[in-house]
Amino acid sequence: MSLGFQKAIGFLLLILLGLLLQKKITNDQNLKGIKVLILSVALPATIFVALLKIELELGLMLLPILALLFNFILLTLSYFLLGSFGVKKNSAEHRTLLMLLPSLAPGLSCFPFIIEFLGDGELAMAAVADVGNKVFVLILLYMLAMHWYHLQFKSSPQEEGSSKIKSLLLSLINEPINMVMIIAFVLLGFGIHLSSFPVFLENTILRLSTIMTPLVLLFIGMAVKIKWKELKTIFFLLTLRSGITFILSAAFIYFFPALTPAVALLVIVFPQSSCSFWPFAHMSAVNTLEEKNRNLNNTFNTNFAVSVLALSLPFSTLLIIGIFTFQTVFLNPFIVAAIGLGLIGVSIIPILVKAIHTTASSDRSIKEIPFFNRMLEDLRSKKAS
């Protein structure tokens, strides 16, 4: 049994343990406490350790731009493809999915596995790339949400919109992960690495970083709550998102063959991260405005958004574990592209079933027309004679 497969089984056991612990979670505040611990302590410590082990290079600054480009590509493709899945254009569900599907939440769904399977250097690269994704989900998606709100209700943007953007910019800077990254880059600029710290401080940071992976996996198991009524639709949409992402990753690896195996795997797994919680926060803010102004038609469907987030996290987690378990297979861009096409094929199954059903209904309706009934009877009588 390979080491990667053994690690994958260990991760799945921790998720299963989290599922068993769901009965002990009496309210959402308990889960929020665990999430705060992950995002404010364990994950920043892990990223801080990873960054202080790398050499500062100008090429790293391209990573946020590439991540931001990926967000925009996925947003554009989602806009044109969602109609084929029965999502009515300009509906609340359509806007909700356009907010969620292009967003990434690598902190909970991707970073723990990068550090376990690839190491500190690749985790540092992923953390830098996530800056571009953070700009997209925090700032640009908020602006898009407010644009849709004012467009739908034909209201003029209020001054609070600009102040909200300023507060989001401040939250982008004040977020523990981003603060840690700024501090780490400043230290690297002065040639200070983790080994330069006093032993007691270095050991404390390292101990904090080691709790991240088990804590995240337990959290995933405890947080999974799926509404089965919406499971089928969301599953096929997430499959489509994943398939498109595989094809984009395969194209990048093909056109840049000099990538190391570790970086190539990073290019594959990072975009497979689950949908971000931040778009949901923006949608909730819009809903609050609607309630305040007594608007009856909602810009977004927040209940549907919760279901998408609930399924997206375990979906991405299991997918990323699978990629790392069979990582040698995923180093071939042609195989990655084929997997992407296969997932897209799976995602369009409902469309094909609907098309077949429609065709069958049309055939039945034709047979019910008297003219065709008489024609069929004449054919039968000719055959009999």
C-alpha cells in the first residue's frame, strides 16, 4: 500500500470521526468557534512557517494575477453555461451560482493537503496565489452583488456602498492570514527566516501549525449538512465546475512543460478548492438591505447558497484527496484533460435525459394526431394484405 493511499485513508477516517461528532455539536456557535481557531490561529501559523522557509522571488507576484484570471474565466463560463442546466437567466438562483462557483476557499479545502503531500514551498506559493482570489471574492464580488441589487430595484447606489468597500479592503488587510503574509514578506526582505527566531518562539509556531490538518478534517466532518432535495442539481453543477477546472489546469501544464511535478500538482489542486463563504456574506448583506427597504423579490437565494456551500466542501476535499492519492496519473496533462471532459460528460447527464424525454413526448404527441393515426392504420393494413 502506497504512502499516499495510507495518508488518504487517515484523512477520510478523521472526516468520518467528524461526522460521528455531529451529535455533540449542539449549535452553530460551536462550529464557528472551531472555524475561527482554524482561520485565525492554525492556518496563519502554517502559512507563516511555509513562507519563512522559501526564498523571496519576483516571480511569486505573478501567482495572484493567475488566480484572479482563473476566477474571471470561471465567472464568464458559468454565465453562459448555467442556462443549459435549467437555471433561468437573471433569476435569484442564477445570480447566486455566479457568485459562488467562481470563488475559491483553499484555506479549509486545499491547504491542509498541500502541506501534507507537497510541502512548505508549494503551500507558500498557494498562499500567495490566494491573494488574487481574496481580492476577487472580497471586493469584486461584493461590487457585483451591489450592482445586481441596485439594477433589480432600479435604485441609485448609496454612499454606504463605497464605505462598505473601504471596510472590505480593511478586512482584507486585517485578516490573520494576510497579516501573517505581510509580516513574513517583510522579514524575508530583511533576510530573516524561521531559524533566526528564538527556539521557544520557533517551537510554539511549529506546534500551532501541526494542529491544522486534523482540525480542518474534523471540521469538515462536523460541518457537512446537505439538503437532499437539492443534492442532484448542486452535484452536477459542482461536477461541471470541476471538469472545466481540470481542462484549464491541463492546458496550463501542457503549455508550461518545465513545471516540477509538485508545482504541476499545485496547479491542479488549488483551483479545485471549494466555494468561498465570502460571496454568501455579500448575499446576506444584500438580503438585509432588501428587508430594510421592504423589497419582496430577493436578488439572491441564500438558502440555496447554503446548500451549495455545504456540498462544495466535502466534494472538493474528497476530490483533492483522490488527486494526491493517484498523483502520478495526474501529472499527464492529457489524462487530466480527459478526466475533465469525463466530468463535464457526467454533468450533462440531466440535460441528455431531459432531451430524450422531450423527444419521446414529441413522438407520443405525433401519434395522438388523427392524421398520423390513420396513416399508421393504412400501413398496417397494407402489411397485412
